[in-house]
Amino acid sequence: QVQLVESGGGLVQAGGSLRLSCVASRSIFSINAMGWYRQAPGKQRELVAVFRSGDVTIYADSVKGRFTISRDNAKNTVYLQMNSLKPEDTAVYYCNANVWGHGRYSDYWGQGTQVTVSS
């Protein structure tokens, strides 16, 4: 199992920046995949940016060039630097870890952090 705690959300004007942090309760070095998803009101949860095994990094088209995912294995932490924020980035952002254990992969989620971008 792994517990995830997000922080860094808030209210920002369009064009501004925020950095989200996700601290895991165990080493993230061998986690299969870890990253960020978001859910806006009335919409499905969607992938924002994620590290996958083999050092593959995936971004949603809508955030490419504006958001950057990074990690600090020593701190068991994944970050999401969000620049040039737009009102459509407003959502609850969730940290996710996909972990192998007991013969299968399982998804773990943080509690979410609200990001609100005003126009």
C-alpha cells in the first residue's frame, strides 16, 4: 500500500503559476507509474501528466508546454509545475500511484487539491 498527500493548490489568476507536490508514504523508485490527474465539475477524471516505468513521461495535449512533472526519489515526492494557467485548468488535482503488489497492479489516490484559475 501507499498513502499519497497532495499540497500546493490554490487560487491564481490566468497566466499565473502553481506547483503541486505529492508525497508518498514509501519509496517511489520502483512504483510502476505515478503522476497527476484532474477532475473538473461535471467532467470525468483525466490524466494530466504521469511518469511510467522505463522513465516514460506522458502529458495531456492540453497541458503540453505549460506543465512539467518532476520527481525527487530521495523525498518520495512528485511535483507538477503549472505555468501559464488558464481558467479551463480549474479542477481538483489528484495524485495517483500505480503499484505492484499481491500479484496485481493497484491504483492509489490522494485526497485531491483544488486549483482555481480566475479569468
